[in-house]
Amino acid sequence: MEASSGSSGDESAVIARDLRVSVRSVQRWRKAWSQGGPRAFSLQRTGVPAAAQ
């Protein structure tokens, strides 16, 4: 994923639509990737655990 692309806003909107998430979520993912690469996603967990639903 190219986080520094000139049209990243447009690309983020397409990704958000395809994944059915907010554009802001995609922007956060892109920022995390640009700052930490794959390790930025390895331990970051949010939301309600499946067992608690």
C-alpha cells in the first residue's frame, strides 16, 4: 500500500467503500502503516471481543 500517494484521499474513499468502513478508519490505517509498517497492526486491538457479544 502506498500511503504517500498524491490522490490518497480518493483512494481512501474507494478502500473505505469497498471494506464498508469509514474514510477516517482508512486514514488512520494509512497513518499507522506509514509510521510503523506491519508492526503497527500486530498488537492493536479495538472493539468488543466476540465472546462478549
